[in-house]
Amino acid sequence: MVDRGVGYKDLRGFLSILEEASALRHVRAQVDLRHEIGAISARTLRHKGPALVFENIEGYPGQCLVTNILDDVEKFALALGTEPSVEAIIERIEHGKGRPIPPRVIDSAACQEVVRTGDDVDLDQFPTPWWHELDGGRYIGTTGGVITADPRTGYINVGLYRAMIKDRNTLSVSARGDWEVGAKPPGYSYGAYTHVLLNEAQGKPTPVAIALGMDPLLTYAGGRVLPSESLQHAEYAIAGGWRGAPTELAPCKTSDLLVPAWAEIIIEGEFLPNERSAEGPHGESQGFYNSHSQVFMMHVRCITHRKSPVSYGLICGAREDFPKFMQSSYARSLLATVDNITDVHVPEEIGAGAGMFLFVAARVETTEEVEQLITAIGGARWGGNLRPRWFIIVDDDCDLHDLEEVMWRVGISALPDHDVQITERTFPLMHEPMTRLYDEKGSRIFIDATFKTKQAVKNGKTVGFTLPVNKISRELAGKVESRWREYGID
């Protein structure tokens, strides 16, 4: 693959690219921060609609907020500068991860065009929605990068954690899901949670910054599990690999932390030792409202921002403004050594935030091969944002992206008393489990919905699913799809 730039360096540049691709709409009708923006964004996500720019927000004349810029293949491909296919996106992601580019510090940062300290610090100056109807407050941090440094190495971590406005200069930051030193499973990174605990052990506060309105590559990097303890400034470096150029950084005004120079808003502050607060409730990706009783309190010392800053946020839910379809690529990488698996898919429409369902297509001819497949799948190291409980195995001629076809095969092929296995789950899920959703002692279910293995000999004849499946071939379907506009059918 030839490295090439993505054609933008900040959120504003990416919005221009979306507009050129007719993938962005301006909402000029007056909208209310209390629930309305969230409801509009959620409805648009359900219908796989365009990115939205809200330009007429009640109480905030002249300010705008954007949502829904990274939720589908087409938009994410534009962010990466590649073809709009999952295969091309995965290739670009893996290529950039393998070739990180160290960030560089620049002298003049756009994110520091305006500097506010002391009594001028006011989190209410930016349009921040109540995203869901039962939210306990306004969440300014939904796509913002929470930036902390490992006190042992100085390496910076950027993580996407939710942050709720408590008052004009205080935030609750739910930096959860990290692992304490020594308890980290392979492949996990240490982030803000661990950094705070390490500093608290020394009686020290933890400097923190939140970058709002980052470019989409940094936003995506902040939501990924990356090796921040072994690669210096991992999120910045890997985003640079995707960008094809170094991520440009600037020193904070009140600490030594380095922040994205082209972000829209930077909130600077610190976590004081052993200080915790309750926050929430907040509507989460898993489809429920949840509160946390013990989260970090961020005392804001300084806010810097661009002139006329653009706010960017998302409404959490089973569908949200983050490329969840990439969960399938993560699952595929975990099962890459299983030769007879031909495709893996995490269905967004029923998987919710944690990817509870996993579809597997495989070349299998016997029940023994299915058993071997179940053993291999069960032995994979599931975790992070992918914690499947329901595994459905089908033949390699099944289109895993067609939910109707997958469930038809389950209904017609799988006998509950013969083709269903329930096994104990042996892998950890989260640092602090959330009741039943993340119970580390739960179970998994494997459903054998294959056809080719369901054969037997009766009266000297082979019986079972020996007839071809009545469906349009992939080749013919591809031909029709390539000519669809030519047919003139809307």
C-alpha cells in the first residue's frame, strides 16, 4: 500500500470533505439542547443518514455542534482516505498501526487562539446537550480525548471517557475500564485510571486535559485499545500512521501534557488525590442508563479554544457515532489462525455496545469439525469492546451481513436439544463488572446452524440438507449491485 495523506488536518477540514461527498447536512431550524439534538441524531443514525451540523442552538447564537460523522463505512472511508469497503478500511487501519509516525510539537497552535483562566473559565460557554431523556446532566465529553501521562514513563494516553458538567469549572470523568498495574490481560493498555492510582500512591495530583473536537483519526485512536505502555504517545503516533504525517501537538498552558494542536477546545485541569464523586445516570452503548458512584473529579484550571469553536459530540446507544462495524475486523483477527473460517461478523443491529452476538461462517463437513471450531472460538481472548455471548456458526455460503438469512438458517437447521451448547466463559471482561451485563462468571452459547453437517443415512440413502440453498449467488448479486444506478431504480 502506498502511503498518502488524508487531505485534512482537523475536524473542520473533514467536515468539508463530508460536504463535498454530500454526506453532511446543515440543520438550520432552532433546536433545544435538552434532548432534542440527541433525538434527532439518534433517528438519523437509525436510518443511516448524513452527518449533521446544528447551526441554530437555542441559547447559543453563532455556535454550532456536529454529530454523526463516523458511524458508517462511507464516512469512515473518507476519514481514512480509502475506498468505501470494510476490506479497504481494515487494510488501511492495519497498515497505519504497523507504521506509527511520532508526533511533533509546533510553536503556534490553533487550539490556543483564545485562552481563558481564573474567573473566565466557564464550561457553560459551549453548547453541551442533555443527550438522553433520563441523563443526570450535560455530557461535554462523549467524543473528547481524555489525556493523561504515565508518571513512570511520561508516555501519554488518550482515552474516550464520558465527562459530565458538575458546575462551571468542575467535571466528573468516568475513566473506567482500565486495569490496575499487574492485573492487565495481554493486549490491554494502561490509561487514565491507572495513571491516577499511580499518582495517588505518591500523594500527587494527576494533570489531565480533555481535547474536544479532535480530527476523526484521533477520535478513533482514542476509542481503540492501543499499546500506550510500550509505544510512546501511542494514540498520537498511530493516528499519524493513518494520516501519513505526524500528529501536531502543543504543550498545555498549565501542565506539561501535549494536546492536539488542531483540536477545537482544550480543557486543562487536574484530578486531586483520593477525590471521587457520583455521576449519571447516562444512556450507554449497551442500551441501558447507568450511574457510577465513584468517578474522578476534574478541577478545570484553564480552557483554550479556537475562534468560533465547533463542538462535536455523540449520543450513546446500540447505534452511535463510532465505527462499530470494525468490531468484526477485531473478531476476525482473533480467529485468523482458524483456517476453515471464511468470514466473521458482529451484527450492529442486535449486538449493542458490547458485541453480544458473533456470526461465524466456516467450511465444515462433519460434526467433529464443528466441535473443533467451537473449541477454537471459545479459546480466543475476547475482551475490550467485544464480549460475545451468542456464537452462531453457519456454512461458508451464508451472507453474514444478511440477518434474515442467518436467522433463517438457525430456525431451520438448529435443534435446541441437539445443536446448542452452553459453556462456561473463562475470560475476564472488565475491571469493574456491570451487574449481569459484564459478570465475569457468565456463560456462552454456541448454535450450530450449519447445513452440510446435518446429514445421515436412512434406509441406505443420505438424508439431510443435501439440496442447494435457494439464493442469488454472490457473483450475480455483485453484478446487479454494480449496475443499480444504471437501472434507474431509487
